[in-house]
Amino acid sequence: ALNNMSFSVDIVDPLNIDRLARGRIRGYTGNGNMQIERDEEIAIKRVRIYDILGQQLLDAPNPANSIPLPVSVPGIYVAEIIYNNNQRQSFRFYR
């Protein structure tokens, strides 16, 4: 069985919560990597990955669109993506 996961993030305009902003982040895990796709106006500043106990496993400033995952043991992990003006979004993934 393949261990693939995808997620999509809707960035909400803080001045008008009912209207979605144009920016979107999409992430996929598979083959030992996390792929990040984003709209042009989103500048990813940092990606951090934590295990389920909260131990930081990776801190990648200004990451490329493909990040090698630092995990080899099956489990649940959390990826935190920091973008634009220190906005943050966290996602759980299984590896």
C-alpha cells in the first residue's frame, strides 16, 4: 500500500472572513518527501516537522518545493508551514 496524503489550505482574508483570498497551499507526501505547491503570492518562509510527542524533527528555512521527510518510523507527524507575514498552518500526516 502506498502512503500518500494530500491537503489543501484555504487562506482567508482577515478583513473579510466570508471571502476566500486568492492564495492557496497544497501539500502531498509520498516516496519519503513532502511536495508543496502554492500560488505565486504565497512566500513560504519555513517548514517544521514534529513527531506526535512534539519533538521537532526538521526546521527548514526557505524550503524548496520538495522536502525530504526526516521520518522512517510509521506514525503520525505534524508539519507546520510558516508563510508570508508569519502566518502559520499546521497539518497532520501519517508516514
